[in-house]
Amino acid sequence: MDNQSLWKKIESFHIGAAGASLSFSQRLARENDWSAEFTDRVIFEFDLHKIVLERAMRRAARPRITSHSNPGRH
């Protein structure tokens, strides 16, 4: 998955119950006494961290070639 596809997938995901009286971001702002703008920034930063984590997990899952995996090479 390329960066643009991943970002679109993350942007389309919304936390919270459909039909709730307050959205997740509204509740987060209210409970932390944050402005709507600051809350949006916090959520944006969280989304960026999700992308970084997804990329790191993908790299960590790749097989690595070491001298142990190739016994004929020292």
C-alpha cells in the first residue's frame, strides 16, 4: 500500500459511535478543555503516528538475509 492509499484509509476511519450526541473529537475537546482546532491537530498527529507505526511494522515483518540464513557464505 502506498502512502497516499494508506493516508486515505486512515482519514476515512472515524472513532466513535455513529449517531452519538457528541463526536469523538467533540468529547475529547470537552473532557480536556481543548479548542476544536487543538483537538483536530492532536487527532492529525495521532494519524501521522499510525502511518509511521504501520510502516515500521511492515519493515520489521520483512525477512532479513543474514550469514546464518546462507550457510555457504562466511
